[in-house]
Amino acid sequence: MRSGRPGVSPVELVIFDCDGVLVDSEPIAVRIDLVILSRFGLRLSEAEVIDRFVGRSPDAMRQAIEEHLGHEVPGFMERFAPLYDDAYRSELSAVRGVKEALDGIELPVCVASSSQPDSLRMKLELVDLAARFAGDVFSASEVANGKPAPDLFLYAARRMGVAPSHCVVVEDSRHGVEAARAAGMRVLAYAGGLTVGQTLAGPETVVFDDMRVLPDLIAPGTA
């Protein structure tokens, strides 16, 4: 992803996913997902939960449960959000090496996450990353369609005043990577978490597994 290639736009904005990229929340969330799904009779494997729900908004799991039951589940988020929040408060940490990576990035940055706003804010605060983004934090609740639709990344770019072709997205899930590609953005796909690298590879994508190399991949002028 070097600059100087004909037809490649310079990077002006780095858009970070949150879960699995900034905060190491996905092992916690998947563990709780499995418990909740089993309560409704959906007995999926950990691999199935990762493939179907990691990187997507909580609505994706609610919809899967409602389709399985054949009826709505009123108050789903209100009922189960505390399970996740309590676990995050006691267990959450930043993704290894991400704070050092952020220190080395000289370009503007923002967050575009499938998490709900309150949960997103809490997670960033718990690992002392909230101030790094100066309020430039966007949630899937602000757009019509969550990942893998491109809406959230396009919204974040528009709010930041940067054309999609000048954005690079740091993602760790298949759904997030697909959303970034659909938005016409290049992707740095972090394979150091739950999603294996081979499912993230594809066009306009560099797969990496060590956050410490991130500044070298998105230094000013690279693409």
C-alpha cells in the first residue's frame, strides 16, 4: 500500500472499527452471545457465532433469534446489554499494541463501530482511548443499514469531510471488511483476533496481525 502508484489516492483519513481493533471485546462478546442464543434455543458453535455476528450490530443477533422463534422479542437490548457491560467493566483491555500504533499515526482518525453509542463510549473510556478520537466516534445506530452495508463508513467519511477514496479502514471482521470495500475504501484487515486472515483477504486489502506495524502501513502519503 505504498504511495506513488498511478491512480491511487493518498490517504487523508483512517477509520477504525472499535471491537477487536481498538478494544479486545470480541472474545467477551462471543462468550455472552453463546449464552443468550442458547437461552432461545439457538445452539450455535463459537465459529458460527463469529462468522454470523462478529462485526455486526446487536440487531443482527436479535433478528436471528426472532426468526428462529417466529415472533418478536420485546426489549431485547435493554434486557441483555447489562450482561455485556458488566463483563466489559471487569475484563476489557485495549488491543495489544494499538495505543503505540495510534501514537505513530499522523493522519486524522475516527471510529465507526457497530456498537450502540453508550456501549461504544463506555468501552473506549474503559481502556483510556476516548480522548484519542476527540468525539469523532460514529455508531451504526446513526445509519439505515449496518455492516456489511457501506452506510456507516460512508457516513463517517462524510462527517469528517473526506472522500471515500481517500480513506483507509482498519477492520477485523469479515462483515466490516466487506462494508469498507463496498464503500470504495481500502482496508487494513487485522487478523490478530478471532477472525482468521484468509477470510479477510481480498481486493484493496492488506492483512496484518501485529498492531505495531500499523503506522508503517498508513503513514502520510501511503495507499
